Amino acid sequence: MRPHEQQLELSMQSTVSWRDSVIAFWHGGNDQQSLDRMLMWAVFFLLGLGFVMVASASMPVAERLTGNPFYFVARHSFYILLSLVGMTTVMLLPTQFIDRFNGILCVIALALLLAVLLIGHEVNGATRWIRIGPMTLQAAEFAKLFFFIFLASYLNRRHDEVRKNWRGFVKALAVMALMSFMLLLQPDLGTVVVLSVTAMLMLFIAGARIPHFLALGITMVVLFVVLVIVEPYRMRRVTSFLDPWQDPFGSGYQLTQSLMAFGRGDLTGQGLGNSIQKLQFLPEAHTDFILAVIGEELGFIGVVATISLLMVVVIKALLLGQRALRQNHAFGGYLAHGIGIWFFFQGAVNMGAAAGLIPTKGLTMPLVSYGGSSLLAMTAAVGLLLRIDYEVRTGYRSATEKGGSQ
């Protein structure tokens, strides 16, 4: 077969594969063709819950800041629509294609973090956003996703090296160390913690040696303690977390207001829209502390439902990772594990901060909180999960990969 004819055949195979992906996504079919419906419904319910609660929690602050109570609702609606388009687009991309460009994605992540330091927009004393016209981009959200793609590809390519010696282990963490340094300059310790924990667990799943983890874990704990001690605002967060009622109108104000919201919610809540804490009492009610508003308006039942939906996504991702690894789809397996760990740990940090179990970290509730960058990055991650699930269920391999093996 001539080269141009082979290229044409590969192109036609790719077109058919993309069409099959679209059909499987929207219509399903038999068990070997359909995607994970439970995963999709859990994501859609989380997005729907997030839209309703962002609308409820953001109206008072939107009225005060802009004079338009629907300001954040309109922006969140736009981000949800954009996220759904992005999720569907990512779902149509073969993982082999994404794996091929993992290095470029990692460079883009580093470039975005550097751009934040050079031309970033400051909010509440932190420089974490890049202003693009009327929109703001939080580079750290995309940096997490791109780094996990890079690390999954690295673990696939250097699996034996990671398991056998220090060099493979350290090389995998060198990029993470650079990203963490740039994030700390913003400063954004919460993202560094999520990035580090997820990377360590991905390395553990890949079979890295226990002594490596012990050495790295001790180092990270020491660095974390030092970073808390040297920054006064971080130290205030820790002390206020230990006893927020000692200074309820100062360093402990946000946490005490959050705890009062949970307390007022009781079992069934005060009813949708009836939160008092969102009326200028609880700062960041529609972003970092949206779970407190859910607790106040929908009660303990609403909080449990939110956590349960998120756990469905997490468990589905981890089980998908196991199935992918059993089918020798190593890149997809490591990436699915990374996404599941990321969603779980970030969700746990958000819940813990709102409930006073850990110091506040400024991390969003996955797929629920207001925040365009977080929503775009996490729905793209869901798109990757759906793609990996499709390839695992159907045994799909991209046309390029097929052509290369012939």
C-alpha cells in the first residue's frame, strides 16, 4: 500500500472511531459500546446541584458588588455550558493522542504558572489569576490536570525505572517540585498539597519502593511545617482552626460562621434560599464554603447527598483505573487513578475546612463550587475518564496506534 493511501485509510478509520465515540456517548448501545451511565449522571447531578446552590448563595454578594443579583449565576451558567462542550470534546480525543502531547501540556502548565507570577491579577492578597478580558483564568487548576497527564505518561514509559531505583522516582518529582515552587510564590499552599499527595499516591500505585515514600513523606512534612511557621497568615489559620471561638470576629470569623450555618441546617435544613449566613455573614459562600450553605439550606441530608455523589465519581474513577491496568492500558489506568485521587482529596479538604476539621485552604468543592477555571479543568478530567472507560469497554485503540503496529 502506498504511503498516501495508508494515510487516507488511517484518516478514515479515525473518522469512524470519532463517530462511534459520539454515538456511544449520546445513545449507548449494548454493554460493549455504552459508557458508564452512573458516572455521567453523578457528574450531571453535581453540576445541577452546584448551579442551584451557587444561584442561592451568590445573590446577596452579587447584589452588593455589582448591583445585579444574577451576576454570578449568569457567569456560572456560561462556564457550565463551556465545560460541557469541553468535556465532550476531550471525550472524543483518543488517549493515545493525549499521551503523545503530555510533554507539551506540561510545558503549557509551567508557562501559565510563570505568566501568573509576571502578569497575574491579585485578589485578597494572592496573585493566582490571569485576566483575559472579562474572564479570569486560574492557572493552578489546569496545572494540576496537565501534570497528572504528564505523570501518568511518565509512569507508563518509565515503569521499571520508577520501581527499581531512586533516579526514576526523583525524576518524576522534579517537575512537581518546580510547579510547587511557582505555586508557593502566588502563594497557593492548598494546591501544592493536593498536587503532592496525588502524585505520591500515583507513584505508589505504579509500584515505587516504600523507602522512597518514607524519605519523601518525612521531607514533605518538615517542609509543610516550615511553610506554615514562616508565613504569619498560615499560622493564624492553624491557630484559628484549633479554637475559632477564641477570636470569632477576627481570625476565626469565617470558620465560626460556617459552623453556625451547619448548626442551623440540622437534619432537613431551613429550605432552599433560606440561608441567613449567606447574607453577608459567611465570606466566600458561593466558592470555598458552598458546602456550609448546602448544610444550612438542605441540612444533613443535602450534605450527605453531595458527598455521596462525589464519592460515586471517585469510586468509579478508581475502579476504572484498576480495569484499565488489568487490560494493559497503563496510561489510562494511572490517569484514572490520579483523577480519582485528585477529586477525593480536594473534596475532602474543602469539606474538612468548611466543617472545621482542617485549616482553611481555599480549594473548591469539585463540580459544585463557583469558579470557571476549576469547573473547566474538572469537567475536562471527567471527559478523560469517559474516554478511558470507552476504550476499556470496547478495547478501542486509535487508528494511529493500529497503523503503527501493522
